[in-house]
Amino acid sequence: MEHVQAGKVDERFYELLQRLQEADFALVELNLYLDTHPNDEAAIAQYNHLVQQRWMLAQEFEKAYGPLMNFGHSFVRCPWNWNDTPWPWQV
Amino acid sequence: MWIYEKKLQYPVRVSKCDPRMAKLLLEQYGGADGELSAALRYLNQRYTIPDKVIGLLTDIGTEEFAHLEMIATMVYKLTKDATPEQLKAAGLDPHYVSHDNALFYQNAEGVPWTSAYIQAKGDPIADLYEDIAAEEKARATYQWLIDMTDDVDLQDGLKFLREREVIHSLRFREAVEILKAEQGQKKYF
């Protein structure tokens, strides 16, 4: 079994990750709800509010722990840090 | 197109090495009502479903891949420190001689995944009823998996997945009603 270099995973990593997961959970829930309730204005307002909040959380996470997404959806550093550990199943 | 995000949908923690539980969890990895079946079922049906339901099938199908990754993470964490002896004691020795510690799309009994598990009838109501049934079967499977372990960390992740099945089932039921209304109160059964 290869050894996983947990790199710079610290307490703040888990804290920021959880905040992001919480925001994303609300967004997934609202998304599926809106798929079958497309005229709910309050839910749409909540969705758009969370989109902004989620974007800021992702920026904060990525600044400290590297890109969350591939294919041009996140900024990267030199050397190429997309491939850095940890991967999601390693934390 | 799909974009990968380098995080789990919900944290996966386990409190011990438990290859026996990993073997059982394969039911939701490569089993008939597992997450691979779910993702491929919905993403395949969406090409022939009425427009009003394409978004829902796309989104739930995509979420199922996040669930597949959570199950994979559970299996990985439960087996990564297991010795061949421990795998043998858990009944995973046939898996070990074929795959070492690699994951494989098979059910808890070692039967490889097959597309025969998923249906695509082309009839929107038939397809959505299949989807509702699949979600209910997956919900039941998660409950039985929760009953099979005393690991509260693992149970936490499994409970999240169980609740997602409830929501998906609800949304598919709403989709059926949307299609019925669209077809002018036409009765389907």
C-alpha cells in the first residue's frame, strides 16, 4: 500500500472544507427542488445568494489548499498543483 | 461535459479497518441498486425524456457520481490497512486474488456489474417509476448496511446517503406529476 502524503492538511483545511460542503449541500438541495418547482422566487433568491457565498468560500479554500476544479475552472500555481495530494478519499 | 471537483459531497470517516463491511458496501458500488447503476440509469434516460425532466435527470445522475465516490472512499478506507489474512477472514480472498486491494464494480456477493441492472423503456412514466423504485431500493439497502455496522463514523456517511435517496425519490414523484399535468390529465394506469 502506497503512503499518502497528507501534505498541508491542517485543522483549517477541514474547517474550510466543511463550510464549502455545507454551502454546496444547500445548493444541491435547492437545485433539485427548483428542477421541479421552477417558479419559487424565494428559493431562486436563496440559490443566487448561496452561489455568491459559495464562490467566496471556494476562493478562500483554493488560495490555501490549491485548485478544487480542473479544466480551467480554478487558477493554478507553478509547479502545476492540480495533481497535488490529498485527493478526496485521502483525507 | 462534466467537470471534476476535488472534494467529497459529504465527509467520509471510518473508525476502524473493517474489510467485512467493505465487502457489504460493494452492494452500493457495483450492485443492482447501487450508485453506479443509478448514475448511468438517469444519465442514459435523459436523452429521451420530455424536456421538463431533463434537468432533474442530469442533476440527480451527476449527484449519484458524487455518491459513488463516497462509497469508493468508504471501501478504500475500510480496506487500505487490511492484511491478506484479514481480507480472507472477511470473505474477500477471491477478490484479493483477482484484484489485490483494487476496487471493482461488483456487488456484495462478487457478481460483476451489468447494464442489465438498469432499464430504459423510452416511456417517460415507465422510466420515472423505475427511477422511483431504484431510489427506494437503494434507501432500503442503506438502512440494512447501517444495521450491519457499529461504526458510528461510517454510519454517519451512510445516513447521509440514505437521506439523499429519500429526496431523489420525492423529486422523481414530482416529475411524474409534472408530466401527467403536461399531458392534459391523461391517465397512465
